[in-house]
Amino acid sequence: MSLRLCFAVTAWLAVPASAAAQSGGDTLELAAAIRQARSANPMLRSARLEADAAAARVPQAGALPDPQFQVGLDNRPLAGFGAADPMTMNSYQVTQVLPWPGRLSFGQDRVRSLARAQRLDAAQAEADLIARVSGVYFRLAYMDRALGVMGQTRDLLRSFLQVSSAMYGVGTGLQQDVLQAQVAVARMTEDITVMTQDRLAMAARLNALLGRDATVAVGALELPVIEDTLPGVDSLMALAVLRRPALGAARQRVLAAAAGYREARRQFFPDLMVGVSYGQRPRFDDMVSLMVGFSIPVWAGSRQLPLRQEMQAMQSAQEAQERDLYNETYAQLAELRARAVRARNLSYLYATAILPQARASVDAALASYRVGQVNFMSLLDNQMTVNRYATESVRLLAEYREAVAEIGALLGAGLEESR
């Protein structure tokens, strides 16, 4: 039997026949849930709008200061306000400040890099949202299948209760066996009740991620079988370097800090100011004036120089953050891959060895109990062992899928899309 076939058999054995009825309707496919989250999740919408706002700042950063226009009534005599005098005129003046060459371009480069980083942050928020939706989705899928397994176990325990009651009725069994069977059925009912309430809470969380009302019914869910292989950590990291939006955003922030430092260096140079004025003299020839001026950075020691030091420190800080994010990404990929491999290997072990042996032990114990060769507690213990490993098997399937979804968030796309 191949590895994939073993996993498929395990998944089939773990799926309850009434899963759709328990979970309230038709199957909710993971792809449909992700589409709904992408279109309706309010936090993702907020991240995208913030990226739009950052993009709108780019042309602002490269624009010149607004020119100034002034109108004046110059040299009007106080005695006879409208009297004509050679110096009396109506003046119209336009001035424009021209920053030192490079300041605007570097400032715009800085804002443009920050806008790109914001856009990549929104892409990373989308990837993280997909991972969260997938994680909650697969936990719900596990709960549905676990409820099915526990329901089957309770049915078997009820059949054990019937057997023990019948044997006690004919004098070949003990009343203690009947009581133990009743307690086992009650405990399993308790576990089913707790799991059912946990599913309601988890369904509400999924609805919140999908941007819909918490009371919307969540139908039966998919739980695909486990793939045979996963890429190595180095291969995953190479994909993350190319595709993870958070790493790209960190690089853009480094570039923004570098542009900000270059802009700060040009703060030492003066801004130029040019102007032209027109003087209208009613009884004399009109006059035109041209002006050129510049700012004087007399407070450079407390303004421009600290600004340059600030931007230099910001550049170093962003570079350190980029390196830390790289290291953290590698560590997370190694941890998640180890978690997925562990879940895959244990699931294979349960499918091929533990579960078949445990079920065979139950059959043997039941046959022996009927003829009085095994006590009832041994039969119960064997059945509860089957229940524990059957639910653990589907939990491992869900854990594997959750780990793969989290790896996909670190890659900026689903793992299947990155292959």
C-alpha cells in the first residue's frame, strides 16, 4: 500500500457520514472561503486603503512649494490717497521657492519606497489572512471528523452496554460491567457536547475572518490528504526571499531610509527664491522688478545636522530589522516544516500500524469478553484507545494542513502555488 493510499484510507475512516448534517449544510470549500475573506475582510480592506493613501503621497513629495502672489498699493500719500506721485503704483508680485537640486527627488524617492513598502505590507496582510482562514478552516474540519469518530465510539459503547446488560440478565456478567458501560457512554456524550460547543465558537471565528455575521451556518469542510513530500528548508527560504512581501517591504524601508539620508545631507544647502513684480503707475511708465534670494542655514547645528544623524541612524535600524526578519523567516520555516513532517510521519504510523492493531484488539477483546476470558474494563480501554488514536489521526491531518498554510504565508503565496 502506497503512502498516499494509506493517508487516503485514514482520512476516509475518519470522515463521519453525517458531517454535512452536523455542520449545517453544503460543503464550504477552502478556495471559496479564501475568496470571501479577500473580498470582505475589513482589516485587509483597511491595509489596502492605507497602501492607497501612501501611494497618494508620492506626487506630493516631488512637487514644488506653491508660488506666492501679492497685490500691493505702494507709496500712496496720506493726504489725497489717490494723488499721483512718481513713486505711487499698484504692485503685483509672484515669488517661487526652489529647493536645492536633489532635495525633492530624494524626498520623493523616500516616499515612493515607503509607499511600495505599504503596498507589500498589504500583500503580506493578505497572505497572513489566508493562513489564518486556512488554520481555522482545518481546525473546524478536524472537529467535524472528531465528532464523527466520537459518535461512532459512543454507538459502539452503547452496543457494549447492551452486551453487558444481556450477559448480566442471564447471570454470566457483572452489574459492575453494566455500570461501567453506562459511565463510558455518559463520558463520551460529555466529550461530544464539549466539542460541539467548541465548533460553534470556531465557526464564529471563521465567519469573522470572512467578514460575515457570526451566526452564519458553516457547512461541511474539506480535509485533503497529506502530500508525500515537502521542499527542504533552504528551498523554502529561497522562495521566501523572492516572494515574501514582508521581506520586500523591509528592503523598501531600507531604501527609503537611504534616500532620506541623502535628502538630509542636502538640507545644508540653501533654498533659492525667485520673484518678479510689476508696478502699475497711472500717470507714468510702468515698472518691472526681478528678485533672487536664498535661505541661510544659520541653525544647522541644531536642525540640519541632527536631521542627518537621525536619518543615518534610521538607515542602520532598518538594515538591522531587515536582517532580523530574514533570520526569523528562516527559523519559522524550519519550525513549521518540522511540525508538518512530524504530523505526516505520525499520521502514517497511525494509519499503517497503530489503528489497525487497536481495532483488532477491540474485536479480540469483545470476543473474549463474551466467553468470560477478558474483563469489561479491558474491552473499554481497548475501544477508548481506538477512539483516541482515530481522533488524533484526523488532528494530525489538520495540523499538517495548518503548518502548510503558515508556510504559504511566509512565502507570500500558497505552498502549492510556489512549487
